Amino acid sequence: MTASVLFLHEVDQSDLLRVGGKGANLGELMKAGFPVPGGFCVTTRAYQEFIGTCPEMEGFFEELDSLDPADLETLRELGERIRSTLLSLEIPGHLREEIIHAWERVGKEHAYAVRSSATAEDLPSASFAGQQDTYLNIRGRDELLKHVRKCWASLFTDRAIVYRAKNGFDHRQVHLSVVVQRMVNPEVSGIMFSADPVSGNRHVVTIDAGLGLGEALVSGIVTADLYKVKDGEIIHKTVSDKKVAIYSVPEGGTVKKELSPEQQKKQVLSDSRILRLAEWGKKIEAHFGSPQDIEFCIENGDIFIVQSRPITSLYPLPDIPREPLRVLISFGHAQMMTEAMKPLGLSVLRTVFPKVVFLEAGNRLYLDPSVLLRTRIGRTVFPRVLRQVFDESLSLAVREVIERPEFKRHAPPRGFLRKARRAVAPVAKEIWLNLWKRDPNRFKRIVESRMETILGEVRTALDGVSGVRRLETVHRVLDSLALRVVPQFAPFIACYPISTLLLRTWLKEDADLHALNKSFSGNVTSEMGLEIGDLADLVRDWPEVERYLQEAKDETFWSGLSEVPGGEQFAEAFRTFLDRYGMRCPGEIDMTRPRWREAPTLLIPSILGHMQSVKPGEHRKKFAEGEKEALEAAARIRKRVGTRGFKAKRVSRLIEVFRASGALREHVKYLLVNILDECKKAIMAEAEELVKRGLLQQAEDAHFLRLDELIRMAEGKATEHIPTLVARRKEEFARHQSMKPPGVMTSEGEIVTVTRKVKDLPPNALVGTAASAGVAEGIARVILKPEESRLKEGEILVAPHTDPGWTPLFQSAKALVTEVGGLMTHGSVVAREYGIPAVVGVEGAIDNIPDGARIRVDGNRGFVEILEDQA
């Protein structure tokens, strides 16, 4: 046969560009010995020759290039014109003959399924499922040729055009093959996933099955039976009411038939066939090396596989064994930064933290505390700490996993607890001394002195070295950082959540406890927020500066600022601010994120937004009032508990420790971000040298390489073609960036979620964790990135999460709602400092709270009520 038509047994995955994803996968399955109905592929060469006969095609492509996918009317009109034009064309004579010859060889007597198979279809990164058309039970030569042409035209359905545009595929570069396959007339058909597409569990095979053709399932006119199989055992069955089925008819086409009452309620697949299908599903997965979405048919008792494609929606797993069962917790959820991270940022953090505990999945980091959680004390303490310090929803999910028998049956390694006690004991002793013995007034002085020493040593180490030595020094600094920082600072930082917990235990729901959280003196992030307010007040005096900032660009920021009245004065104050905080930004734990010193315009919306929503000097006044309220609350608590007795003395002491340690809660992160920034300067300086040497195309490409890869490259020992590696990493990063990372998952890939229950929940309410007391009503302002929006006075901030880079918005917010967070995470603590209600850990807040809607935030009970949508 020529390259215009190929039989299925002649193709495999290497023929993707000739026969598309569907054709390549079917050929691969047939060669591997799976029961695939016979047929052939009309190749992409034939498609290209066909559209080459259309003189209008180049003009159509130009219109597609400039099309706005949101302009549905224009899209529909253009798609209709392209399809009508293609359907009016004749298939070139020699192509007709080749298609007819292949059809005769497979068998003129058969009916056929005619399926579209695009080159950008059924790929690991994009399935394109359902974007082009499929035609069933096609009989006869003329009908076959007509439907081949209809498949070619279906590359320009409205849905296919939109899908390509939104996923960045060039319309010219996506070509179509047509799979012509002997039609199976099944008693039963269905879809099998070799991994559970809902939970993500790689050990669970899910099967949807119904009577007749699978078209009834795909089109949604019937609810299929659902079966789940795990490790060779049926763990779930749902036998649905099946009112209708679609069947082939002898003369061609299909017909919908009503089913008898007995058929409607009958289990479609026997248990033995369910297990056999699941076994085949796992074999197909093993062959392709990834979980598969498989279509099957059963004809006269024989199973046929008619399609297999990768499941593209599963969240990636770390490269670890699936057994024994392990529980993985998102580090990004704990750090309030759930976006994907570039490889350099990931490798830097995995250099700082132990690689066996911090795992990589989907361009995010996951913490694996499974060994600790297999101990009795770990199962008891860890979920409580997780709830108190980070996120209640994470705590509930972890607790659900560790109570499973399959988790409990595995013991920790021998001697683990003894080693853990030896490691923790010195830190625990220091915490105890700080809680009960040492002067809390000295905490800040000690911590900041140690920070200054460590940061100075890092700068000295990096000063004066270059080339490979500079990169190796960066690695050495990062590799020793955790061992230096944790023992020195944990005894001070841990006092804040511990004193909070103890005070809450002894004082219960004392209203004055909330006031104790206000205006911590010396908190580095709070001070940053106040200084941003000072910058906003400075701009008020210079209207020309305000106008300039509204249009400023990073490339000309400083030179342009010097040309407007007041610009020099503002520039001096702004540079002073950046000298202290320029290493910060939203998502600052990722080294590759642009810092404020690199992109000063990132801060401008916060400065201008502050001007609109906060009166001059009001931020300083509010802070002073908060500090006064905290001191008054402390005095009232002391008065209530008295001055004598064990409890009175302990409470009084804890109040001092609480205020002193609360002021330090951001210091360690501030130190880490400073060190990361010094390392970033060193790495990017070397990246510029690698560009000069022709090893990198641009310095930012270093973001897509690991630190060890950069070192090897500088040594001239790169083991892979760098531009190819960088391009692949960029594509992978973009794909993972679009995925929502699970907060908790298992080593089997199962995403674990447990929703906190609230009694008497109002309608239209979303449940979260009550993080800052009070109730507030206002307009919801959904903000995904702080640099892209301004918050007006009295609006409620709704965000995916917050970290110190979001602090400038808190001056304006009336209340706070986040998808991620817990009692001790950044947004919660800052909300309590500012005295605004907050509900955090609200699953689906971004998708379910309309921007501009009026909502009520109940920070006492932990829910958000949607009162009305935006008019």
C-alpha cells in the first residue's frame, strides 16, 4: 500500500504523524496481540492532498489565526463555511481507488465504523476526545467515501476549533487521518479506565457498561452500570436503570430502542467478565506505560478493544513505589503557594529539604510523613499539629488515610522512634525553656542577630567566586541550610502555635483571645505592609507620580520616574523599601518567580489600591489601635484569671510568650527568601555566562534546569541536548500549571478530601475553617494574582491562597476567603492582626463565588454564604 492508506496491522505509535493518535494506538494494540477489529487508516497525507485541492483553504487558515474563540457567532459562521466547502469537494481519483481497494480487502460485506484520528489526539498531554466526528454502521462504497470526507471536514467543527485555539495548537499543523474499522455489533459496550478518573487511584479499574452500541453512553442518553475493581477484587457495583439502547440496523445507520423492564434492571456484565476486562485494562496500561481510557465491545461473547487513549486528567504521581500505602501532603498548601514551580525552584527546595521526605509531583512538592504516621504518637499528634498550624481539611484527609487497615498494617522501620527522639529532644528542650523560663523580651533580638549572622555568611561565601565554583557554593549553602536554621529558630517560632493552643485550651472561646492577635510589634511582614501604606501616602502628594505609575513599565521604570515631578522623592523611598523587601513577591518560595526588585511594577496595584481604599495615615492609626486593643485584652484576661495559682501564672506567662513569638512568625521565611534571592543572583549571573558560551539560548532557560544540571553544564558535562530538554520541560510545566494539585493524596494516586461538617448550614453556603472571628457582608472580589487587581474599600478578598506577597491587599479588605489555608497560615494570622473575619480552606471558592457577588463571611462558624450574584 502507499502512504495514503495503511492497514491497522501495518502501523504502531511510531506512525502518529501518518495515522493520528487513534490509528496509532489501535495499530499498537493489534500488534501487541489484543483483539482489535480489522481495518485501515486513510493517512494524513491523503487529508493534506484533499485540502490542497481547495483554493480557499489558505484564506480560511488566516481567518482561524485571527479568530477570537470567545466570539461564538463568528466562530460558528467560519466553521460552517469551511465544512461546507470541504464537503463540496471531490476526493482525488487515485485516493478514491486506494480507499476502495483497502475496503474490498477487509471485506465489502461488513459494516464499518468511520472515525476521525487527529495528529494532536489521544496524546499523553491532550486527549482531544470527542473533538472530531465518528460515524457508525456505514455500509457500501459510496457511503464510506462520503463519511471519510465528513471526517475530514469535522476537523473544523466549532468544538475542535475552540479546543485547538485554547490549547495553543496551530490549525495548519493538526492533520487528520480517518480510521475505517470493521463494525462490531455488540450486545454490550462500554468504557474502561485503567485508573479511577475521579479519585485518581491507579489501583482501581472503573468500567461503565451498557447494552448495545457505546454511542448511548457517550451521548449521555443512558446511565451505564458502574463497576470498580481493585487488585483483582470487585469493590463497587452500581446497576443502573437502562431505559434505552442504540443498535445497528442491517441497512446501515443506528436505531434507538426501548428496553424491557427485565433488561433495564439487569446487571450488564457478569462478575467474571468484569474481572477479565479489568485484567485486560491493566495489561493495556502496562503496554502503553500509562493509565488508559479504553473503549470495548462484546460481540457473541468475544471482547474487542476499539480504542485506547491516555487518561490526561490524572494528577501525576511522585516517582515512588505504590506499596506500601503512603500518604502525601502538598507542601504548596502548607506554604500558601499551590501554583506549579519550575524545575530550578523545585530542585533548590529539594536541596534545602531532605529528598526522601520532599517528593516532586506535577511540578509541585509533596511531603511524605508516612513513616512518622505509622507510629502511635505520630498518628495522634501529627493530624492535630496539621490542623492547628496549617489546614483543617488536610488534617481530616490525613486522618482518614492513616486509619485504614492497609495503612496501619505496616510498621515503621526498627529504631525509627529512637532516632526521632534523639533528633527532636534538643529542640523540644529549647522550646520548653522559651515557653516557661527565658525572657520573651529577648526573643526578637536573639532571632534577628542569628539571621544577620547567617545571611552575612551566605553573602560572604558567594562573594568573589564565579563559574562552577559559584554554582557549587550555592549548592553547598542550600544543602546545609535546613540543619542550620531549624535547630536555631524552631524553638522560637514553635512557641507561637504552642502558646496559642495552650491559651485556647485553658481559656476556651474567650473573645479576648482574638484581640491578642492584633498588631504584633516587630513582625517583618506587618511592617512591610505599613511601609507600603507609607509609599501610598507619599504618592498622594504627587499626582504626576500617580499618573506615571498607572502606565509604568519595568524596563523603563526608574528612568521614567525621574522625569516627573516628585519622581525622585518617590524613587528614593521606593528604593529604600526594595532594599529591605525587594526579594519578596507572591509565591516567593519558588526562586524562579520574579522578585519585586526585578519587576517593581508588581507592587504598583497595591500602592494605588491602598490610596483608593485607605485614608492618609489610617494604616498606622489602625495598627496602633490594634496594639492598644491587644494590650487591653491581655489585661482583661489577667484580671479574670487572677494573680495567684498555677493557672494564673501560666496564662500570664503564655500571653507574653504569645505576643513575643507571634511577632517572629514570619522571620524564618524572611531569612529563607533572602538567602534564596542571594542564590538566585548567583545562579542567574552564571546563566548569563552560559548564554555567552552558547550553552543556553537565554538566561531564563536556566529556570527549566535543575541546579545539578546547571553545575554539570558549567563543567561541560551536560548529558542531554539542552534546547530540547528546556523545550520539553516548558511544555510539561505549562501542562502541569493548568492542573489543580490535590492537598492530600496517596501513593496509589488517590486524591483524598474530607469536608468539615457545619450544623444548620444556610443555603448557598460554602464550608471552610473559621480562621478569624467576626461576620462581614460585602462585595466579593475574586483575585488570582495580587499584581493584577486592586481591592476597593469594603470589598471582601477571595483568593486561592495568600502569602506575604499578598499582604498589601489586607489593608483594604473587609474580610478574607481563601481556598487553601489553616489557623496558622499567613492569611489567617494577618486577618486576625487586622481584625477582619476570615474563612480559609474553602474548597472551590474561586469557581463557586462569582466576582462581584454579595457574600457573608462567617468567621465564627466557618462558612461563606452567597447572598446574591452581581447584578
